[in-house]
Amino acid sequence: LLLLTLRTNRALDRLLESRKAWGSLNRATRSFMGLVCAHVLPEHPAAACLMARYLVVLGWTFKGMLRNEDDRELIDSVMSSVPRETEWLRKCALTGVRRPHAIIYRLRNLLSTTNRSSGSGKNIGVPPVILLRLEELLSTMESSVGICNRVLISPLPPTYTRHTSRVLVLYLSVLPVALVGMGISTLPVVVTVAIT
């Protein structure tokens, strides 16, 4: 019973860690888009719209990565007005870069190109403090994706599984002997315990 409790606690710890990372990703994307709307949208509406599309797709591609689901249809529908970006995102998956990571890299690239001076030499006016905050939010997004991916690919230690199965086999083997000593019919009780 103690080993089963340890395994359950470990699984719940992993669930809690994943939920915290997902919540952090949620907060970072909202904050990022709020800052983009306030500081990038007035000067570069097309870039801000593209960043918004990428943020929408980020959560869905992340879920698709974790569940090993196909997310191409969603990408096509959200990114339909920018076919070059859709094609780029599809090619990233073929090169081995996971889509959530590629989206974060692309957001970083878009932020960098919109902050450069325009052809007339006029700066778009995004304050350096805001750029630093946007980069921190992108870093938080990367960290959240990494944490959830680590939780997904690192299984529960096999020791817990082995010990739990051995304890349950021992318990179910000794149960009929204990029930016979008490004068209780063993077959219905053992079957009920083994099923539940």
C-alpha cells in the first residue's frame, strides 16, 4: 500500500508540474499579446496580426505535440491568409523542429524585424524595456514547453511499478488463505477484489 501511495504521489506531482507550466504558458501568451497590441500594432498591424495568429496556433500545436495528434488542418485554417507562413511551419516539422519551438523562434524573429528601423530611418518606437519584457515572456513560453515535454518523455520510475505489482500479487495470493480462516467464501471476494 505504501508503494502504491508513493507512485500515486509521484504521478500527482507530475500532473501539478504540468498544470503549472501550462498556466505559465497561458499567462505569458496573454501578456505577450497585450504588449504587442499596445506597442507593435500601431506601427506594424500586419506583423502584430501574424504574431496573434502564431500565438493562437501555439497552444494547439503544443497540445498536438503532447498528444501526438495531427494539427495540420488547424494550422491551415488559422493561417489561411498567410500561405507562406503556413508552408514554413509545415516545413519546420519535416526538418525535425517541433512546431511549438518553431513558433516561438518565429515570434522572436518577427519581434526583431519589426523593431528594426524602417527604410526611412525612423524607429518604430518600441521602448527597450518593453522589448526586454517581450523576450522574457518568450523565454517563459519556451520554458513551459520544455517542462511539459520533459514530464511527458520521462516515465514514472519502473521501481514503483514493479514493487506495486509484486505487492498486489502477494496480497491477492494471501487473501484466500485469510478468508478461509475467517469462514468466508473465497471465490466471490477474491474476484471482486481483483477486479477493483
